[in-house]
Amino acid sequence: MLGPRVWASVRQRLSRGLSRNVRGKKMDIAGIYPPVTTPFTANAEVDYGKLEENLHKLGTFPFRGFVVQGSTGEFPFLTSSERLEVVSRVRQVMPKDKLLVAGSGCESTQATVEMTVSMAQVGADAVMVVTPFYYRGRMNSAALIHHYTKVADLSPIPVVLYSIPANTGLEIPVDAVVTLSQHPNIVGMKDSGGDVTRIALIVHKTRHQDFQVLAGSVGFLLASYALGAVGGVCALANVLGAQVCQLERLCLTGQWEAAQKLQLRLLEPNAAVTRRFGIPGLKKAMDWLGYYGGPCRAPLQGLSPADEEALRVDFSSNGWL
């Protein structure tokens, strides 16, 4: 098994080797990122001590970096000051060679710009901006292009588009992605929709830009790599980090048969901690596998005994518990 330093060299040779320091090139975001959970105490306060403990453990894996205050971080339930404090604390304890990508999306363009600038001030290397969705009926290509262009124009750090239709009820239209890919400060996109045909089309239509696509789930990570994606932001990496990084290695080195076998073993636990049981399921699995998961913030509730047993089956039947 390759060590982190050796694997970093392999990834640099095999992935799209774009350096943030090379003039005219966009930041390289290729690799695997766990979207970090926000630990809470029994009184629903952010538990910064447990956050640091989790980060120290996650920092031992060859991740490209960490996504903080994404959907898995329960960002809609945090105040603006809490969102910034979490990112600041992560910056202080995470390994210096990792990228810190902070979720800065808000409903209005103005609020998103302000949050983006603040995220940069507390140490984020890039921001991931979810689609505004409350008025989803009016969030067409023109509105989204205007929104993201304004944010990217005013952001002091690179911007990653974030499409998660399961939560927002809308996708960034492909034509809007193609237009936005040409912006010098928009480096790529996290697509959590799971439509591999759409991912392939985005890769194809942005192939002449410095634009990188990240899969939003382990469930379609192998397929996304095969179609030209450069990595993934994967909730399952919070509990099975070594295995998700192994799947990355197998894909990038062309070991497709072994990659397929591993991908299949990850399907059920991944579905369990994403679409089936969501963040409560992920946090319960973290408790089982040596991390601090703890409670979610209301209105999210913990698992019922029946759901907890079903979650355990999904992990144990595939050999992970």
C-alpha cells in the first residue's frame, strides 16, 4: 500500500496537474475530500474539541483536503458566526498540505459574496457555493450565471460550483456550467446529482477549459473517474477514508477490475449514510468506527432502533464492521 507521500507523487503525475501557482492556470482541486461533519454536544452546541479530534484522525489519510460547512456539515442549521468559527478552527489544526474548501453559499448573491470573503479571511483556500434555491422556479440559467459570476468576480479565492438537487430541487443547467467554466476564478464543480451522463457531458463540453469535476458521492465515483472527473467529495470518506482513497488509486492507475470490486462493496454503506439515513446515519457510523459522530442539530433526529440495525447490516454485510 502506497504511503501518503508516494501517493501524492502518483496523483500529481496521473491527475490533471494544475498548480495554483502557475500563471494562467487554475487551482488544482483533484483528489478525495471528506465533507466534514459538525460535532455537537448534548446541548446542541458546536463541540470544537471533538471536531479537532476527528480532523487529527482524518488527517492521516491521503486526502487532497477537506470540505467544511458543506451539506454534511449541517451548515443551514449554523449561524454565520458559527460557520466561520468552524472553518477557522479547522484551518488551525488541519495539515498544511491539505486544501480547505469552505461552503459559503447563501440564498442571496450579496450574502454569498460576504460569506465568501469572510471564509477567505478565516483561512479557506477555496469556496464551494451551493445553488440558491428558495425561489427555484426563477433560478434559470441566466439567474445562476449572474449569481456565480458576481460571486467569482468578488471572491479573493477560487470558487467551486455545487449542485445537489436532492436538497435544493434544482441542478445547474449544463449550458450555465459551460458558460461559468470560462470564468478565470471558477475552477470546477461538485455534482451530487448522480447522473453520470450529465457528468460526462459537463466534462466533454468544458474540456478546453481549466475546469474540473468532482463526484459528489462514492456511489458513482468509479463511473465519474472513467468519464473524466478528477476526484470526489464523499460523505463515506468520513468513516471509510482508507477505502475511498484506495478506490481513487485503483481508478487513476487503471486497475479497473479491482476498482469495480471495491466500488460494489461501498455501494450499500454509501447509500445508507447519504440518501437512506443521511447525516444521522453517517454520525452513527462514525461513532462505531472510531470517530465522534454524536447528535445532529434539530430538527434532524437520531436513528430509530430499526434504522440503526439496518445501517449496521449495510456496513457489516460488506465487511466494514
